[in-house]
Amino acid sequence: MVTNMMNNVVEKVVAGDVRTAARLIRDIDDELPGTREILKALHPHMVRAYVIGITGAPGVGKSTLVDQMIHHLRERGKTVGVLAVDPTSPFSGGAILGDRIRMQRHCMDDGVFIRSLATRGHFGGLTQSTRSAIDVLDAMGKDYIIVETVGVGQDEIDIVKSAHTTIVVVIPGMGDDVQAVKAGILEAGDIFLINKSDREGAHKTLADLKMMIDINQSKYDGGEWRPPVLMAEAVCDQGVVELLEEIGNHEQHINAMSEDLKIREKADIVRTALIEMIKSRLLKEILKPMTDSVEFERAVDSIVDGTRDPYSACDELAFPCTRP
Amino acid sequence: MVTNMMNNVVEKVVAGDVRTAARLIRDIDDELPGTREILKALHPHMVRAYVIGITGAPGVGKSTLVDQMIHHLRERGKTVGVLAVDPTSPFSGGAILGDRIRMQRHCMDDGVFIRSLATRGHFGGLTQSTRSAIDVLDAMGKDYIIVETVGVGQDEIDIVKSAHTTIVVVIPGMGDDVQAVKAGILEAGDIFLINKSDREGAHKTLADLKMMIDINQSKYDGGEWRPPVLMAEAVCDQGVVELLEEIGNHEQHINAMSEDLKIREKADIVRTALIEMIKSRLLKEILKPMTDSVEFERAVDSIVDGTRDPYSACDELAFPCTRP
């Protein structure tokens, strides 16, 4: 059921209309009905964008880096979409006392479109709405889409895994060695960037990261991409051009893969995306009504007053067929 | 259906048997059948433990702090359980090149029980298995249970919210101001601790945190707990005794609340826990079989070869009744 109104939205998004796209992304984030049909209709237009994931702990300077990347990509005439999933990002307005001003230099530029996505409660949906927002920016015809996340939690790992190139940002001196880089994210990293590299300990961090990467030597011998480790001081635009160059190298590496391998990699991404999509709808369409019910509140009361344990309450409420 | 074997497990856990408890927590984490019945049977024995949540970005020194807290609590004759949900924690073995040795000094002490929990994929369950593991440690009769998390992601926020006292650990100089403390975690913090306080910028971080806390002045005037901000150098045991003292103050504050308020707070915690429990089972008992099916793989193929869009595939696969 695609109405005229929907057709209108689709046409405007494909034409790159910022207001319509912004509203659609907000509606997707709010999980309004009708957005799914619009996304279906937009699907044939999603073809061009190169998706870059930027991830790293709060305070490593991801937003400053993104800001510089936008600057250089715009100089080359490329259009850029940015999605901030990081709740501490000044893009998303989540910085508590932070300087949100520094991002504003792009706000009058038609070729740059920056949106933030809310974090979610029990009913999930962050991964799904990020994916859908990427789809919208793609349909708008953006050349590059940069997704910024804090990179902790399974949701975020899933988000960065769906990027074409994922950059893991660390800073020197964040605890022992490279603890700051967690295992899941480490595997997802196509490029490692040591930001604030003027700080003490940068060379140790560099050596540690390289050692970690070298552990997979046999993979690289087999033709897999070897993640480079770069040094940068994003705040004074040091190392940003080199980063874009490595992103280009990684893109070439992907393009040079065999068709077979490309299909297998695409299937992995599609599989993850489809699981997330079904999950997001299960939670919204089954879990939410269930926990909004009178029976649910009655179960809560009985656990609080001690007449029932939560495990039995869960059985009785939601899984009566599996009761022993 | 409580078998003799289950009764045996329940008895041993209540008696504090470490091997049985360790195995049960592993079985819960692996979501083995039967664990739910054991948890039901353990429920009447869960009464005593005081749960402390410790959260903060990787590298802020949470594990060192926990190590010192264990030391002081043991000196006072208290038994302690530790659950490491942080994938970068040396407790959980997740530190890539980190020093896992420093925690080992407690490994011969019967009064200390340390377990780590795996991070999860699409089918979730981390929050749920952490809660169940807390229940097991509680039934074992531990006086204190310390749960260590990285504190990013909704799951982790839910975990720390269920603690009696939540400590948010930051270090000086992690980016502009206190960006490192994200909004959701900030609200969950009962005590803020600036670790590595010998570092440059500690006093600025202190001032920033205090300013942030002062924003809620009207709440404290209404009798709510005002989160103190402490300075510490956990590595040389500075500020740890003061932290334990503030935890005691917070416990007294909770005990002094009106019965009405206590019940309301308990209902909030129970509600969140019950939602998580139902969610965890929905994903395992409905989503997982669905995505393990032949139809699912067929849908993936059709998306990869471009004959279907993912939004329609999701409709057809999982929600045929909601198709337009």
C-alpha cells in the first residue's frame, strides 16, 4: 500500500531534499507506521554510498576526526552523510558540557547532512534504525556515509560490521596497553588510528597495536586485508588525509576481491541485518504489548510482595506452554 | 519438575560450594535447560547480598579499584562475589595484552568468588544471565556482590540500574570536560569516582562533575541522595576506604527511605528485570529458530541477488499477518 503521500516522500528523498529526509529519519527512529513501506520503495535507489564506521571510547576525538574528514571529502566534491549513534558525540547533542560549536561549520553546506540517533530502551531498535537511516542517506545519493559509535555493546559492533570500512580510534595512555580496544571491535577494525598522538605513550600504543595485528599474519598471507595503524592529531588536521588514503586503499582491496568472496561477505551482512530487523519487530510487536498489560503489572506486584519468584512469573505470563 | 539432581545443586549453592556455583553460572550463561528451575528453587535463599555496580570506560582502572575493594571488604570479614561483564576487564580475561596477574591474589581466598560473563550476539541474554548470576551469588550467601561493566549500551545501563549502589569511574583528561560520562550512566551514578587523580586535569573534572550534580539541587532538597564525587588513586589504595564509607552512607540512605518509596523503587527494578527475562526468552525461543530455518537462508539469498528488499523479506518471513 504505497500512497501518494509516500510516493511524494520517496521522490523528495531521492532528489536529496534535506527536510524530507530528516523527517523520515526521525519517523524511523520513532518507529512510526508507514516508514517501512517508504523504505521498501526507496530500496531500488540505494546503490552508491560508501559507508565508513568510526568507533572508539568516549573522549578519543572521534567527532573532531569526522569533522576534518567531512572537510577534506567536501574539498574533493564528495557529498557526505553523518550518523551519530554515540551518545557522547557533540553531533548527537549528547556531550554534557562539551563544545558543540565545532561541528557547526558544516551546517550551511548542502553537501553535508548530519543526523543523530537516540539510544534505546528495552525494546531495542537502535541497530535497526541506524541501518534504515543509512538506507535513507544512501537513497539521497550521498557519496560517503560516516557512522560514529562508541563501539561498546553488541548493537554497536553490529552497526560497525555493516560498514564498508571501519576505523577504530584509540588514544595513547588509556590504561594498560590496548585494553581500550575490545576484542569484538578489534576484529571489526579495518584501519586503526591513534589520535592525540602527541601524547605520551603513542609509540608504545603503536607497537602494541601492530603486534596484535601481526598475530593474524597467516590471514594476510592468504590475501586478507592487513589493517594499517595510523597516527593522527585530528584537532590540527594531522594524519586525516592519510586516513582517507587508507580508506581508498581498503575500498580498492574490497573491489579486487573475487565475486564469490564478495557474495559471501554480502550474505553475512544481509544475514545480520535481517536478524536485527526481525528482532526489532518481535520486540516491538510482541514484547511491548505483553509488558504493557494488566497481567504484567500484576506479576510485578506479586514479585515485589514476595508471593512469586520472577522465573515462575515469566513462565506464567509469557510462556505458559513451556511450563513444567 | 525439580529433580534430585537439582535439589542437590540448590543445597550445594546455598552451602556456598564454589564448584557447583561456578558450574551453575556457566550453565546459565550457556542458557542450558534446567537452570531456570534451579533458579526458582534458589529464590527463597536470595536475601542478603548488597549489590555494587562499578562502571566506566575501558582503561579508567575499574579492575584495580575492585581488587582494592575486595581487599578492604575481606579485612572486615565480609564475603565478596565479583561479576565481570566488561569485556576489557582482566577479570573476564578480555584484556588483550593486559596484566591479568594482579587479580590473582584473591584466588586462594574462599571468601571471594570471581566470575566473568561472556558478551552476546543477536540473541541477547547478557543482562539476563548477569541478573541470574547475581541471584546465584546472593543464594551463596555473599555479603557483597560487585558487578563490573563498561557502562555503554542499554544492556549495561540496565545491569547497573539493578545494583543497590552504582559507582561511575572516570579519569581526568578524557576529552572535553566530562563527555566520558554519558547521559544514561550519569543518572544511574550514586557515587562518582575520579580515579588516577594524580593526573593533570583532575580538579577540572571534579569541578565539572560537581556542577553537573548541582543541576539537580531541587531533588536533593526533596530528600534524594546527592551523589558525592571522590578522588582516588586505586593503584596505591588511595581513596578506596573513603569510597567504601560512601557506599555505607548510601546504604543507610536507602534504608531510611519510607516503605512506600522502597516498594516503588523495588517495583521499578522488578519491572525492568521481568521485561529483560521475557525478552531474553522471546529471542531464544522464537527469533533463534526462525533465523535458523531454510526459509531464512532463502530470504538472505534473494536479498543478496537483488530480487527482494530486506523490508519485504522480513514481512514475508516473520510477519505475514501484518503484510499490507
